[in-house]
Amino acid sequence: MTALSDPAEIDTLTVGAKELGIDLTESDARALLDFLDRFYSWNRYGGFTRIPREHGVRLHLLDSLSVVNDLADAVSITDLGTGGGMPGIPLALVLRSSEFTLVESRGRRCTFLREVVRDYGLGSRVRVLEGDAWDLARGTTRFDAVLGRAFLPPRELLVLGSRLIAAGRVIVMGSDEEWIRGPEVTDLLNDLALELRSDRALVLPGGEETRRVFRFERRRQVDCFT
């Protein structure tokens, strides 16, 4: 990691995180900003984002951190379709008691993620899994929390996520609210033994972009879906 960070960005990040209910140390903020710089330096090769760097603190880092409180007490977490590591890497840098599995199908992106995991000393609790998330669901590994950030249409993410938890939660980031309306969604949740526990609309600090975060929970263990 580099030693230098823009003091104004440190302030923007720490103040913004505080508005989201998260206390960041200066060391946390420097690590997050260093990762953001690395993310953008690789962007030309990995095709991670079209968002300009000047908006990256808000639209990548703060967006990633917006689900910290939804992950309270979750020890094992998987980020499906993590791309360049958003939100998984920022969350791993902050949630030091949790273990993360970052799932990504593109080899070049996985190369980047493995370098980040190695260089930031995250290897003991962050795993990069190159492959199809549906293949992961066909195995026996289950998590306390599954999250996705614009990885699949929300209903598909619910189905996939439901197969990756026993008792746990599925967090859908960045979607609007319309998909959750209608009796077919109620039927789907019943079929998946999931319950909508939280539906939050938030404006990311420092801008006007609205985000919506849905948290679904299964409180009891059920038979695996086939």
C-alpha cells in the first residue's frame, strides 16, 4: 500500500462513512483510498467501472460501506460477481472479524483480486473464487450472508442467494423498489423460505444518487434446493 492519501478525500470518506453510521479510523480511510487508486489503475485492463475516479469515493467506497450494518454478526460472507472487488474488498478492510469469498468469473479480474488480497495481508480471511456462482451453489458451502451489487436481476439473485445460505441473509444492493412489488414476489419468497427484513432507501453522502438496499433473511435451516 502507498503511504500518501489526499487529506480532502480522507475527510470526505470518514465524514461520509459517519453519516452511514460507520466510524473509520484514519488508517481505515487510507487503506480504502489506496485500494480505490489501485482499482482505477487496473480499470483499463479489467474494465471494472465507467464511473470517473473523482466520483469513486462516493459511488464505490461509500456505496460498498452502505451495507456494513446489514452484515452485523455475519462471519462468512460471499460477494457474488465482485468484479474489481466492490463491495467485497472495502467490506473486508473494515469488517476484520468476517471471512469473505469473492466470486468472479473473469480471470483477469481474479488476477487483480488475488494481488490485492496478497498485498493487503487479507489471505487468512479473503478467498478469491474464479468461476460461476451457480456452480458454487451446487456445492455444500453455505454462508451467513450473500450479497450482490448489480450482479443479476434481483429475483434471480434471490434464488441464487437462497441456495447459498442455510439460516442467513441475502442482501440485494442498488436496485429500485419496483421489482419487489406484486404477488409473484410474495410467492417466490415463500418458496425460498425468505422474509424481507429491511428495505432501506438512502442518498449517498455528498451527492444526490439514491440507493436501495434490501435485506432478506431465513431464520431456520431448510433442506437444500436442487
